[in-house]
Amino acid sequence: MHDSVYLISVLAVSILAFVGAILLPSRRYLAFLVGAILVTIIGIFSGRLQESDIWVSINVPVLTLIIALEIFAEALVLTGLPDGVIKALPKVSKDPLKIQILLVVLTYGLSLVINNLAAIIVMIPLTIRISDYFSFEMKKFLPMLVIVSNLGGASTAIGDFPNILISQKTHIDFLDFLLYLGLPIVFFFLPASYFACYSYRKRLRLKSVDEQYLTLLRLAQKTKSGEPAKLRTGAAILWFLLFIGMIISFMIFKGNEALIAIFFCSAILLANKSSDNIVKRVNIGVLVLFASLFVIVGGLISTGLFESLSTWLLDYSKDPIILSLALMWIACLVTALFSAGPTTASLLPLTIALGQMIPGNIEWWSLSLGVLAGSSGTLIGATAGPVATSLYENHTGERFSFVDFGKISLPAMILYVFIGSIYVTILVNFQGTG
């Protein structure tokens, strides 16, 4: 098969898989699975892929980590801790809008100190239970929590998978990530917090005025969410200690997150009498989705697309601003289609090639900010997106579609690309003259 025909075939299948996932929200993992199968068939019959290449492209450690963190999320619900927090919330505020702002800030803060996926695992079960009592519009609010977790995670060297890959590849100092990404991302966080509650702030405030209405609402929601779980103090303390132990181990033993997660996940299952129920609630569809995405991206890499892009860009311009912005926008688009982790891994060679003409480490900041924007653009852009919606669907029985997510996430992506482009342009000018 000719190079151009192979490239067009793989690209067409990849785009069709994405479109299929949008049109079939309840079967989105099947759309990507079919896409992965077709990419595999095309690659093997054209001689561009071997069976071993397919298995290598699947990032087993990431899938293992997702399973472990989902189990931690389900175990958290069984401790009764989310309902215990809900009982304490009236002492903090009876205003649903203020509660939402608190949840947004907590998600951002947790994502700064732990992996953003781990932060979502903690916050989503809690938020779902709270939403039942305060009647949040979760199809508007949940995407904002995912986006805010992306912002916090992208601020540090260990906060998300893309930055972990970049730090391992470049050995950039931890403080440099905080300085060059953490500080500017604050300007991403502020508009995210504003949009999180803006669209329906008046309705929330009207409800918060009537205490009796809120009480009746809570009673009505019992049929939806069930009676509040009784707080099991011992189980809650054990969950907390194991979770903190896992996060500390992540920080100490970098690069071994999957093995660490399996160890602590096994401990929580062994200590839990309801371990069978926890395992049954793990969404296999999320794992199929990400495994399929890894295979599709592996197929795209085999086409030589990214090598051709780097050659074309370097032939087109030597201007570091143009190259930095091009890298950011490419990273944004590919991430929105194929998720942050696979995209970052596939764009590392392109980033290194363009970095020859870009001062400092700006190429890496461009890559990270582009991935951040793209991960905030679609349901599958970040690992946290499918995991969060999976938890939502498990607990509510309602479907969360690409369109539901995109109504909030696409404007955020456009805003973040715009802010990131301004920042990178200033950074190149500053370092180029420094």
C-alpha cells in the first residue's frame, strides 16, 4: 500500500471513530474499539504494523492505574464519607452557589498536590451525592470539575500524565514547571471558576433563599440516590490512610504509579467486606475506550504523519513564535480527538525536532499548554473525562454524551488556546531577547 493511501486510510478511520463516539454516546467505547480493529487490520495487511507493535502501543500501566483509582472511588462511597460531608455542609453554607465554588476550589487544590485523575476520583462521588441534595445541573457542572482538575494537574511535574512524560523525557526541574506552567495557569483557572456557575447562578440563588424548598427537594431526591449511607468511621479512616499512602508513594517512586496503585488497591479490596460489589461497578468500557485510543494513535504514528509535520514546519518557517504556536495548536487538536496521554507520547519527537529552533524549554511549555487546552475540549480529551462520566453514569443511570460535555468544554478549549498563545508569544520574545 502506498504511503499516502495508508495515511489517508488510518486518518479516515480515526476520524470516523470519533464521529461514531459522538453519535452513539452510550456505545462510545465500541466506536473506538471498531476504529482500533480497522487500524490494526489496515496496518498489518499493509505491512506497516506487526502484532507486537499493537501490544506495545497499548499503555498497560495507564489502564491499570485507571482501574485502581476507580476502585478507590467506589470504596469511598461505601465508607459513607460523602454523605457525612453533606450533613456537615449546612454549617458551611446553605447557598448552592457557594457550595459549587467550594467544590471547584477543592478540585483545583487537590489536583495541584496529587494526580488530577486521583483528585477527580475523590471529588466526583462526593459531588454527585451533593448534587442530589442541592439540585446541581451536573451536565453543566461536571465538565467544569474535569477542566479544573486538568488545570491543577498541568501546573506541576507530577500532576498529570502529559507532564509526567515530559519530565521523564527532559528532566526539567520541578520548580520550573511551577514557574512556567503553574503561575500562568492561574489565569486559566479564574475564568474556569467564573463559567462554572455563571450560566445558572440566579436559579441556584433563588433556591437557596427558600429553606423549606431545599428540605422538600432533599426528601424527593431520596428515591433517586437512596438513603444516605451511614458513616463507617473505621472504613473511612482506612480509606484515607491508604489513599494518602498511595499518593505519597507516587511522589517518591516516580514512574511506578501502576504497581503502586495495584498494591494499595489490593489492600483496600482485602480490607473491604463489599469488595465484590466494588469490582462489579468498575466500568470496563472506559478501559476499552483508552486501549482503543492507544492503538489508533499507534497507527497514526506508524504513518509517519508527525515526522512529516516536523519537516514541513521547519521548511515553512524558522520563526520560534510560529513554531511554538503551531506545536501548541497541533497538540490541542490531536488531544481533543485522541486524549492527552497518547497525544503527548506521539508528539515527543515532533517537540524535540522543533525545539532546535525554539529558545529555552518553551517547546515543552507549548506542548503542555496545547495538551491542556485540548484535554479540556472534549469528553475524551483527558483521562479524567471518561472516568468522571463513568462514575456519574454508574451512580445516576443517566447517559453523559459528547454534546453534553462539549457545550461547556469547547468554549473553554478556545479560551485556553487563546490565553496560551499570548503567553507563549510573550515568553519567546522575552527569552529571545534575554
